[in-house]
Amino acid sequence: MRISKLELMDFRCFQHYELMLADRFTLLIGDNGSGKTAILDALAISMGSILFEVFEITDIKVNDSPRMASSDMRYEELIMGQAVLKEISNSAFIRIWGFFVGEQFYWINGRGKGKDEFYCFSKDDLNGLDQRSSSYEINRKYVEVIRSVIEKTAAPNIVFPIIAYYGTGRLWQQLDDEKTRHKGPGSRFDGYQNCLNPASDQKSFFSWFKTQELASLQKQERRHALEAVREAIVSMIPDAKRAWWDMDWDELRIETVVQGKNQTIPFHLLSDGYRNMIGMVADIAYRMATLNPQLQANVIKQTEGIVLIDEIDLHLHPKWQRQVVGRLLDTFPKVQFVASSHSPFIIQSLYHREDVLLWDLETNQAVAVDSKSIEDIAENQQGVELPQQSQRFLDMEKAAEAYYTALKQLPSASEGEKQRLRQRLDDLLLPYSDDPAFQAFLKMERQAADGNARQ
């Protein structure tokens, strides 16, 4: 499953907004209140209604409802005399374009005042549907197409897409575990349960993981899906060695390197950053294994879909922030991610990647991902005035000053002194060999001075 385009009309803070999404990773940036979470919620609402219609899963919930709420309709505050008025839009729409089980589709969600159904005056080619068609008629057209593809391909062999949403409360908001104490045989569609609830469903994963570990021990066999999930967890965590369910402690444990030493740490004692990332990655992997058990060891690499992450940098150390996007894309190679962030380290980590889109909601345009310092990103892309320069920048300034001082001495120096000065210039440049612009600028000055010295 892929979503290529999103359009919002009178949805929350947006009067009319369009956004093209990257196939692999789209990062939304912007000030608080610019609409990052609104875009993620809109995508979640659309995907929730697709699951509801296509698979008839009735307990998928997005903010307690798979449908758009009246509170999602854009409104304006008007002051007339001493009265403050709230004028609500007549209708609100979410439209997406994309691909599902190999078929191109167009989907619309909306709400009118006091009702869920409305009419769509779309300019898109709806293949014979009247321009004044209701959202129900439009969506049913694609429901029938998708269902027919699933039936023709044979449902047992269909690779169902992972669909998941991780909100900012994912670490602290845990879903009720009343139904997850025992994870016996169930439906593949269990992989969609609560998948669009921004709260965390870690207990479902723990139940599944523990059950798989016990089954592996009892039957004395390698459980391919379990090993794939285990590998996904380890691949995402820096310095992690292995992950397993400890039967003595009845808890997930992680072996990792801490301050140069191998340590085994129970899940509940891990830092917030570790628990947040492990919980999210494990949930994605577990859902993939539940949806597509027929893929066995290849389930993580072969399952496609869409994952939404609000504030992807949540609780992560800056060093880890520089790695998280790359690790997600490498661990889940067929998944489309849409995430938001306030972190310049996340933005900086996108440099050199061709499969990402950086979208600024304040300027309403894509931002080129260049090789920029944290200070440049904070000032030029995030609007932080006069950010403190780094010690590296100050060291570069001092090196440049020393460089120019040596250059001035070059023309009048003796041959032996010139050789010493040239070595001094090389030594000054060496620590900044990773900065081509700095190197090129000073070398041009050097060539001019060195040429004068040889005349």
C-alpha cells in the first residue's frame, strides 16, 4: 500500500491543502500549530475507513472513531460587536490517491454539518461515476475492485499491508490489556487491531512474543516469524546483541553494550528512548508477522504498507536521532513512512538520501536537503534566531585566521621556511577534510599566494 497524494479541504487548520508524499520517507517540519499532527491524523482517518470498508473490521479506532468528527471541521472566529462567533465550514474533506494490493485507487472521507454523508464535486476521472457522486458511491467502487483482486489472487497468498500510527503519547498511553493475557491462534486481521490508535499496544506484542518463544521451546523448532521480529528489534537498536523473552523474569530482555560492556537489561529498566523505539519497532514487526505468516523469515523484508510517526525523535539521544531514519528504512525496506519532527538532527540525517522528502508546513514547500550544520538548519529552516555557534565552527574560524597569517608570510620566506609553512597549511586543513567548501575556499587563497611566492 502506498499513498502518493493527500488533499485536505476545510479540515482543522487547513482551508485547502495538497501534499505529495515520497514513496519511502516524508518528514513534516514546522512550528507548533502548523498542522503536522493534523496531516498524520487525516492519513490515519483515511486508512481507517479503508480497513473498515475493505475488510469489514468494525473495531478499528482512530481517536475513538474511524470517521471524521465534527470537531475536525475548520472554523473561523468572528467578533461582531461584543460577541465572539464560531463559524464552522459547511463540509470538510480528506482525499487520498495511492495504490492498494497493486491497484490504483482514489479515496474520499468527509463530513457535512450534522451528517456524515455529502456530495463530492471532484474534477478527477472517476471512471464513469457522475461528478455529483456521494463519497459512499466513490469509495464503494474501489472497495469492489480491491476485494475482487484479493479473491482472484487467493486470500491465503495475499500480502496484507502493515498500517500503523504512533502518536506522541505512545510511551505512556497503554491500551487495556484485558484481551491480551493469552495469545492463542487468531485471525490474520488481528494485525490491524488498534493499529491506528495513537496509544501503544505493547502488551499485545509481549503476549505474541512470549507465546512464540514458548512454542519454539515446546516444539523444538525455529519459529521463522519470531526470528524475523527478533532480528528487526536488534537491527534498530544501536549496540544491541540480542532480544529474548526471559521465562524466569517473565519479561522481554535486551543484551546491549553500555559504556563498553555487555549488559542484559529488562525492558522496564531501559531508558525512555529505548523503550519507545523498541516498542514501536516491535509492534510494526509483530503486526507484519501476524498479517503475513506465510512469508515466514522474509516477513519483515517483504511486507509493504504505511507507518505514521508523530515526533519521530521522541525521547531519543541526538546520536540516535542521526541514525533512526536510516535504520527504519533499512529494517523495513518496503514500508512508506510519514513522520513529523522538531529535531535538526533528524533533518540533517536525511542528507545524501534520494528516497526522502522534507516538507516545511510553514513555507508549504519541499525543502532541499543539503549538507548543513545544525546551526544553519536551526536558523534557516526552523527560524531560530542567532543560534549559538558550535565549538567546531569557532575552531574553523581560528584555523582560517592562522591559515591567512601563514599565507602572508609565504611570498617573502626562504625556501626552507616556505616548505615549513606549506606543511603548516596542510596541518590546519586536515581536521576539516570532511568540509569540501571550507577546504576549497582556503586552497584557492593558497594557490594565489603560492603562485606569488614562486614569481
